[in-house]
Amino acid sequence: EKAVKTLPVRQAIFDGEVVVLRPDGVSDFQELQNALSAGHNNVFHYYIFDLLFLNGEDLRHQGLRERKELLKALFDSEGISPYLHFSEHFQEDGESFLKSARELGLEGIISKRLDRPYVAGRGYDWLKLKCVQNGEFVIGGYTDPAGSRTGFGALLVGYHDAKKKLKYAGKVGTGFDGPVLQHLGKRLQKMRQGISPFDDRKKGSYGTHWVSPKLVAQIAYGSQTREGILRHSSFQGLREDKPAEDVNRDRPVPLTDIMEKETIQEHKTSISHRANPKYSRHRNISTSKSKPENYDPDKQELAGVRLTSPNKLLYPEEEITKLELANYYRSIEKWILPHIANRPLVLVRCPEGRAKECFFQKHPAVGTPEAFHLIPIREKTKTEHYVMVDDVAGLISLAQIGALEVHAWGSRADKLDEPDRLIFDLDPAPDVPWKRVIESARQVRDFLEDLGLKSFVKTTGGKGLHLVVPINRQVEWDAAKAFCKSVADLIVEADPGRYTANMSKASRTGKIFIDYLRNGRGATAVAPYSPRSRPEATVSVPVTWEELTDRLTSDQFTIRNLGKRLDSLKRDPWEGIQSLRQGLTRPMKKLASLS
């Protein structure tokens, strides 16, 4: 990202690939894996193939020739990082060019239509021509090592057929070095299971061990038999980004099929280094990240929203899929929408599941669901868009993009600068008992009541509690934040052994941090009924003050058990919060008299 920022742009989205180069200038997937494992960030090179957005302009409708001319112009500037490369293209005869690529030892070439716009997903505008066969395969087992070898002997791999059943594709016994054998061997031992995951291979020879089919390997091979068994295979590395359920048999497309769609002479060729989807990422130089949706024949539609890869595990520990999360969002429509509708949102997204990379997303990026509403908001030096969700289609779209947490502003879109909710986040240090957290919540509630303010309480899905105070929209954020800080300071002054308003971890041991900082313009808090990106798929849930006892814990409710609670409720735990009107003028005056 530091290298990309040397380009003369304010904001852009690129299509490119991160690689590690051998001394001969050819990219090496195994070396990339080794560098990632070792944390050697200074060896990565980024090859940029395409330019999709530039300084707010959508370039996807333009032809590839025009997009690459604009991209090349960026590299004509001074001071470009040496780790950043413009991916050259050549308008040559494809057959002779492929022959040259073989002689150079390259993996293959990509042939692209120069006149075509950018379209995500599979199609015939781009053709991959391989010099060496390779693909992704699911690891379903391994054999014991022989001789002086350690870790394991060979991997047993497979792929999913059209019915999503895992089919055996053979053994892979080469391509491993010592560290890989040791590290991967330990991982496989922890994943062992008693039965074969392969639908067509239930028994193994002596020394065979079956594993849970979660890991995906990149395998190079000479050919495949008609039955799909690999010949002359070699391990290249793990594909940590690739969900196992997305691995299908990679069959070459017959040339006649392509010619039915397009005339082959219409294609011009362009060569790049590896075409590895893991490291072909779109990057937004501002704050957003995006990558195009993976092609997936297994789709499902809910409330008019198409879910791709509905069986993708978003919470692997609980085996909660994208479809289950979507159904959860749909089930809480009437509960969550009153608290997030018409409010700017910040999302915690885990597109590949919470065990992989997760990130906060403030601003929409390429691929933002149509069900989301966009609102322009003026920030310090520029105007940025935020997303809002106002209906069930928007909720299900949250699951589609892997949004595991929803954080909302404390003000609404029609009056962004005047909050209607204040939040006091009680965040206990690890050594603070839960009973004390409950006692403290009641003390803060009583203090607010003395000021004339009624508060509502909810669990966070973590270890603390949120006190929510609805207010009239009469003061701006700076005044509201100053009020909340004064409240926190007075509570700390009254009992410094129990509370702190200092966010420094060193000052929080044995204490409860009263976080008032969520009461500023642009600050957010996790929304009521929002799931959390935690292993147990916990949920932040409103409760009544009567329910807040030591029999209730802050992480008690989950995506799977919340439905039972909601079905049993006779009334909303936060009944009246939408209609309650509380001004801050008198509380502010009373607070000033106490200071």
C-alpha cells in the first residue's frame, strides 16, 4: 500500500497481483508463500494490469486500450516505487507468443480483448492459456512419512463435483521443503478425523490418515486422467484465501466453445506474471477495499437478493454459513431496523470468514449492494459516502458481503450534526468480575437519572455493557461529547478505584473504562441485535434493567439462540426508546453545579 501511494492519484482502484520474483525475473508462488509466512514484506512486487476507477471517475465502461493508456500515464511520473510495475502487453500472434512463454518457463499467458469494458466474473473477453497445468485442490488426508522424511509423506487431494461431493484426485508427494513438512504436518494432525471426506474413496491403505477438508493446496501437474486423477503432481503452496467449498474441477474450455461466442481473431494477447486469484486484488488508495465476486454456480436468493457461495463458512468455529447469517438478519428485521434505519453505518467485514482477514469499512467500494442506500457526508477535507440499510433486502445484503458487525452513528441522516442517542460504553478490564460490571451499570444509570435522563442497557456480545440515552436533537456533537466527558469524569472522581476515563490500558487494570468517546461526530457503536465477529457468533442484545443480573452475561446471546429469546418476549425490552424525548439543557446545568 505504501508503494501504491507513490502514484500521482488521489483515489484509484487497480486490478493487479502481488508476486515474489526469482533472480531470473520469473514469479514464484512457493517463494511468495515463504515470504508471507516469514513476514518478509520487502520482497513483494505489485504488477498492475488494469485501472478501474481514477479520482472518482468510473473507467469500467471504457475499453481496455483506453484504461491501460491512462494507467501507463501514471507510471510516467517521477518517484514511483521500484516495487510497483506497469504490466506490459503485446499485440502479437497468440500461438507463437504462447510458445515463447513456454521457452521462458512462464506459467502461461492471458489473452484479452482490447476493445472490451471491464466486467467482473468469468467470460470470454479474457482467456487463460497455460504452459503448465495447475489448480486448487482440497486436502482430505495424508500418509505417514517414510525413511528420513518428517511431517507426512504425501497429501491426498480432491475437488468438488457438480453435486458438491468431494472426489478423490490422487496423491501429491513432491514439492515440499523441510519447513513446509513440519508446519503443515502439525496442522494436519490437529485436523484428523476418523472417516474419509472423499465420496468415492472410503478406505485408505495402511498409514493413511483422513482430515477435515478445510485446507486448499495449489498443485502443479502434468495432466489429469479421464477420472480426474493427477499425474506428475507437485505441491506449490497453500491457498489460505480459497474456501474449500469453492474448489471444483478445473476443466479446459474447448476452443470451439469460445469460437461460438467470439471470433478468435478478435483477441489480442497480453502477457502477465502469474494469474493467481489470491493476490489479484483491487485496492482503493483511500480507505476502502474491494475485490470482485468470485464466480460460483451455487447461488441462492432471499428477498430478491442473490447470495453467492451461500455455504461459505463465515464463522468456522460454529460452522455458520453465509446463508445462516442471511437468515439471521432476515429474522431480526423488525428488531434491528428501528435502531439502524436512516443512520450512516460502518461495517466490520470478513468476506472470507472471521478466521481470515476482517476490516472496518466506512465508505462504499466497488460491488456495493444495490439494496444499500448511499449518503454523502462532509468530512474534514472532503465529502465521502456512507451506506445506510433501511429494509430486509439491505439486511440480507450485509450477509452477502460478509458484514459480521454493524456499527451505527448516534444521529440520523436528516440531522447528522445533532445526535439523538448518547452511549456510555462500560468496558471492564479482564480481571474485573461480571458482578461488579452489573453494579457499575446500575450506578451509572442512577447518576444519569439524578441528572434527569433515562437510560437503556444492552449487552455488547463481548465483555461489557452499553448504556444508551435517547435525547432531543437540539445540541451538536461537540456539546454532547463534552457533556458525556463531564459525566464520566465525575463518576471517576467519585470512585477512582472502580472507574477510569483514561483509555490507556496501563491505567485500566482492575477498573471499568467509561468510554464516552463514542459520542462524537462520525463515531459509532455496535448496533442493537448486530452480530459480532467473535468465534461464538455472539450478538449485542437489548435487555431490561430487571433482566440485568449475574445470571445474564454479556456474551450470552448468539446468532443461534437469540431467536428463542425473541419468540418468548411479550414486549420490547427497550419499549418507549423511540418516542422518549429528553432535553440536555437541564442535565447540563445540573452537571455544571456538581463540577
